[in-house]
Amino acid sequence: MPESFDIGLMLAVMLLAGIAGGLLAGWVRVPRVVGYLAVGVLLNQLLSSWPRLATDGGAAPLTVLTDVALALILFMIGGVFEFKRVRVIWTSLWRLSLCEVGLTFLLTGGTCAIVCWIALDTTLAMSVAVGLLLGTAAVATAPAATYLVLRQYEAKGPTTDHLLGLIGLNNLVSIVCFNSVFLLCTWIGWVGQHGQPDGSIWLNLLSQSIGSLILGGFLGMALSALHARVSPTETFLVFLAFLLLLTAADDRLQGAVGISYNPLLTFLAMGAGFSNLALSPQRFEQALMALSAPIFLLFFVLAGYNLHIEQLSHLGWLGGAYIAMRTVGKIVGIRTAVHRFGPGLLVHPSAGIGLLCQAGVAIGLGAFLMQNWQHPLADKINTVILAAVVVSELIGPILVKYTVVRVGEVPVVALLRPGAMRPRQVRRGLMFLSALRRRLPGYRSAPRTDLTANHLMRTNVHILHDSADFDDVMHFIEVSRLNDFPVIDAQKRYVGMVSFQSIRDLMYSPALTNLVTAADLADMDILPVTPDTSGSRVLELFHRHHLSALAVVDDAQTNHLIGIVEQRDVLRAMHESAEDS
């Protein structure tokens, strides 16, 4: 059988299996990513009797999809580091990251070093080296699974922004620190590198960290200049060429001159550079998501196919300590940081649960260690990482969904959308999710079975206070993702809506800007809606007031603000209703 036929057959089987897995995941109300991974694992078991497909001969050529998909995700996550967005969350982001990274490293590294010393009977120096390597690897968070789950459920809000920022920082810190720890242990003599170390290792470390960031920034600048002159589709093709070139050139550069760059850091920096320099980067990101959908599907099916389920039996005390301490470090680290630094961040203390996914970056670190350290402990570390990936990839996406749903950054209608959700499916699911809605902060059960504001709103959003002066209002507008802004008083009662129109009119009277507050700018004639307001009524109010967002209050008497409905969510639901009809 020709090898090309094997590859084509494998692609076809994985595509069809991925579609089936995504539909099944929708019916059982888990993220599609879990369905893709599960069918990949199942395919591995089913095809084990077909040697050419069950071995690397059938699946190995498809690993280029892994590199491309991971690069796409890191590029998109790099967009989180857009300057105006980072300026808003940076103060809280670095504090959250410091606590989460620091505690994860200390707990995982320290515990694994002790377990290695006692259970594996190694020397103290080797135990410390193992602890340092596993501690830095534990910091990494899977960008692909986390990002796709957030996109699937249309999560939007402060916790989502911080999760994406933490993913970028976690992988940046993990890659740089893992390489640094390995080289430091090699220099001290704790770890024997394959080949004699020399001064070029430190040059290689600089090229893989600082050099990768500079290269990525330069490519992001070039892509942004191209984006202004050609269509998004043509930009995507050039972007894809960049990805393939960077992926292929890394090994060749290492073999030719002994130094290289890190593709993962390069893609992350490219995304950050593009988002800061491009005109309307959202236009390209939307095209990117649409054109790369089959790549992501194949990526996760292939990831499930390559999950080393058999490694779970070799987990041992060291693997158990790694998984347990990594989990505790991320959850407790975020909880500690929120309680200590961020009572006003709108980031939930349990947000660390959303950082437990681990896959591509950690697997790459384990592969790097295997290539450069010929020792049984390197095999053991790699086994621990692979076993932890199996557990975290199958459970982690469900926990990401739980996190953003719990904090109120997902509209209920998105929970009822297996794929392209139809209103009939929504109505069938409303009774199933009635108990869940009661537990969501700010959500309220509606006695009706059609779509209401309760199913379309988000509850965890930044709100303007009526006492904010004009400068505070302008800063709020600059960093907000909304175009219309509800104003509340000290008792969290709805006051009115501030729109761009009222701000623009005031800009021509600079003498008044020092005299007004948010309460003066709020239009009190724009009435809020209640959770049981029908979707058609909400859409009617949008058209009447020419707004992009409406406030949702608990009821007309208390008038307490509990969330916001965006016009785009209502239009999407109405569009699906028309398609269903």
C-alpha cells in the first residue's frame, strides 16, 4: 500500500471520527475538544491491528499538523498582549502569574525532589535536578485546549482575559526556565549532556529566548504591513508559509551553526507584534479561525491518537506527586493572589482550575530532555510528563468550561449549543439546565421555555460607577470591549447608559469635562431589561435606541444590575432561529 494512500486514508478517518466525536461531545454537554481527544484514543485502539496505520508510519507524517495548529493557537494567544489590553490587566496579571508560577514550581519541584530521593533512591544532587526540571515543566499550560474551549463557549470577561494572559506567561516562563535549569545543571555537573557542553550553550539559550522574541516581533511587524495591503485569505497563506518555514528551519539551523530559536516563543511574539501593529487585527483573527477549523480538529484527534495511555501504569509515586502538586499549586496560587492583591479584579478565586490543561509545550520539553540527556531519569521525567498529559487533557477542558461558566462569563445559550445550536435544541435543554442556572451567579430561572435575556447575558463584566469623573470615563471606554456602558450607583442600582454619542458631543465643550461625572453622562431614558424579557423584545430595544449592549437588572423594583446583553449574541440567536424555521 503506497505511503501517500496511508496518509490520505488516515486524514479521512480522523476527519470523520473528529466530526462524530464533536457531535457526541455536544450531546453529553462537554467541550468538543474532549470528544476529539476521545475518538483519537479510540482510533489508536481500533487501528492497532493495522500495522502500517497503527505505527508511526501512518501517523508520523501528520505531526506537521501538530506544529501548525500549536503555532496558530500561540499566535492567537499572543494577541492577548495587545498594548491597550495589557495596560488594563498587567498590574493584576503579573501578580497572579507570580503567585501561580511560584507556588506551582515550589510545590511540584520540592515534592518531586523529595519523592525522587526517597522512592527512587537517587543522590541528593540528582533529586534536586529532577525536582527543578519537573517544577519548571509543571508551569506550562496547554494553550490549544484552553483557547478552543473559551472560543467554543464564547467566554468574554475579566477572568477569560486573565486566563489567556496567564497561559501566555506560563508557557514563556516554562520554556525559558526549563532550558535555563537544564543548562545550569549541566554546567554544575548534576546532569550529563549528550556531548561535551561548551560556551555555545549559553549563546543558544539567549537565541532561544530573547532571539526568539525578537524574531517573532519582526515577523509580526512584517505580517501587519502585509495585512494592510492584501485580503485576509492571502494574509493567511503568507502566515501559513511563515509557520512551515519556521518549523522546518529550526532543526537545520541547529545542525548548521549550533544555535537555534524556539518556534513556540516565536509564534507567541509574532501574535503580540501583529495585534499591536496591525490595522483591525480582529478581521484577520476571524479569518484565521474560519480557515483553520479543520486543522484544529485534526490536531486534537491526532493528539488523542498519540496520547500514551499505557504510561498511566508507570506513573508511580513521582507521577502522582507531580499531578497532585501541580494541581494544588495552580489552584491555591490563583486563590492566594486574588485574595491578597485583587479583590476588585472580577477574577474568581477558583480561576486556577482553568489552568490545569497541559499538552504540547510540556511534551516538547520532555522530548528536548530525551534528546540531550541519555539517562534513565530522563526517561522517567518524560514518562511522568506524558502520563500527566493524558490526565490533564481529558479532564482539563471540562474544568476550563466549569470555570468560565461559574464566574458568569458565558451566556447560557452557549452552553446549550453543541455545534450550531438550534432553538429547538435550546428549548429541549432549558429544563435540563434549570438547576445549573440557579447556581450561576446572577442567573435567574425563567418560567418560559423560549429564549430570554437570562439565556443571553453575561454577569461578570466591568461597570462604570456614577461618581467616576470624565477622565475615568474616558479611560474606561478606551479599555472596554463594549460600545455602550451601564452606570450604577453605590448600591449597584442601575442609573443609565453612557454611549459614544454623549461622549462625542461633550468633547466639543472641553470646559465642561471637568464638571461632569458618569451619572451626568448616563442616558436615564434607556431602560434596562429583566431576565425574563424575551429575546425579540431585547432586539427591539436595540433597534430603538441604536445600542450594542443593554443592562439587565434583577427586577424593576430593586433595579440591581446583574449583567449585560450584547446585540451580537441576540442577533446570532435570532439568525439561528430563522435558519431553524
